[in-house]
Amino acid sequence: MPTILKIGPYRFYFFSREESRVHIHVSCADGEAKFWLEPNLELATNHKLSKTQLKQIEQLIEEYRDDFRNAWNNHFKPGS
């Protein structure tokens, strides 16, 4: 389960055995969520995170979206 970014209380990661659609998981002490990165940023699941936390997370994902996509591609599609 590679951690891609840890910023503030949030840890952004994906699992090594994932479905093919690009997404990112995020967790903190309060809960966790999953966001689709493509075709558009979209909340897939949420477990116990507040609307305020989700908004903060969405802003971070927008800021680091290219880094998350690159990490995904490097992990799941090496050499492409």
C-alpha cells in the first residue's frame, strides 16, 4: 500500500492490487475516503469524514492530482 503523500492529518495512498480506474484513498484519525481522479475528481466513498474535511481533501487532491496520477502510472504501468 504505497503512501503517495502525507500532509497535515491526511495520508494519501492506493493499494497494490487495485481496480484499473485511477483513484486515491485518503485517511486520517477521523475516517477515510476514496476519490476517483478520472475522468473527473469525484468522491467514491466516505467513511466518517465531515463535509469540511472532504472539501479540504478535494483541494489537496486538485493541488497534487498530477503527482497522484504519475505515482499510479509508475506503480501500475511501469515503462509507459
